[in-house]
Amino acid sequence: MTGIAPGLSVRGLGRNEIPVADWLCTCGHHERARGRNAVTELTTRARVQQCPHTTPIASGRAAA
């Protein structure tokens, strides 16, 4: 997809709605969470402007 900026989007926080969050990382990784607990976990873990998927720790390599 093109034209979609990386970031975190949360919808459905009103009454009687199931919250949904989408996180598009700068590396292109996409995650979607559905439900209050899952959305809370994703918004706590997601880092905008900082990719956790390409760091040495995330890929299993030791930092030099």
C-alpha cells in the first residue's frame, strides 16, 4: 500500500463500541488489536517514529 503514513490509530472508544487499534510501523509492519485489553497492550507497546522490528535486540543479535 502507498499513501498511508506510519502511526497509531485508535477507534471505538465510545460507549457500546469495541475499540480497535491499528499500528503501522515505519518498517511497514502492521498490527491490529481488537478489544479494550488488546488495544491497551498495543498502545503501551507501540512506538511511533521508532522501529522495534529492526533493532539488534529484536532480531536476536547482540549489540556491539
